[in-house]
Amino acid sequence: MKDARTAAEVFASHGEALGAEDLDALTANFADDAVIITPAGVKRGKEGARENFVQLFTDLPQAQWDMKTTELAGDIVFLEWEATSSKNNATHGVDTFVIRDGLIQAQTVRYALTPNA
């Protein structure tokens, strides 16, 4: 059996897929039983992750991402970020990931949107 990817490797893959808006690659990074918690509620599994990213890309199409803070401690990644797009700007973006066995097991995400005038 292939060795599982490290948290840093999963996070790097996730970042590349996010920039490319590649839903298949993004969801492939999540465990089948992953939990994604947002202010809108809890989503589960790869399908929940896909729904989450469809919403993110609807809110922020072809965004320019600005990572303010990236902290990796063992299997936990903490992010603070902002993003700009033609539709909206996002501020106060905060994500936390728990990555085990080469996959994202849990994610929390929150951001504030401001429509562009």
C-alpha cells in the first residue's frame, strides 16, 4: 500500500486545486466520511465538500487569493485569508483542516462577503 500523503502534501494539493477551481481534485483530497462545518451548516463526505466548493466559486469566481496566515501543526492546518473576484470580495476568511491518513477528515470555514459595486 502506498504511504499516505503528509498534511503538508495534502494542503499543497488542495491549494493548487483551489487556484485552478478544479472540483474533482479538491474533492479527491477529502475522506469519504469528512465533515465540513460552515455557518450555513454541516456537510459530509466528498459530495458535501463538492457542494461547499461550488458555493465558494459561486461567491468568488476566478478569485485572487491572499493567504494572511498559514500554520501547520502536525495534522492540523489553520488559515486566515482574503480573496477578490469580479463578483465579491471576501474578508476575514478562516479555515481549519484536520488531515489524517493522507486526506482531509474535517474542515471548518468562514468568510465575510462584500459585493463589488
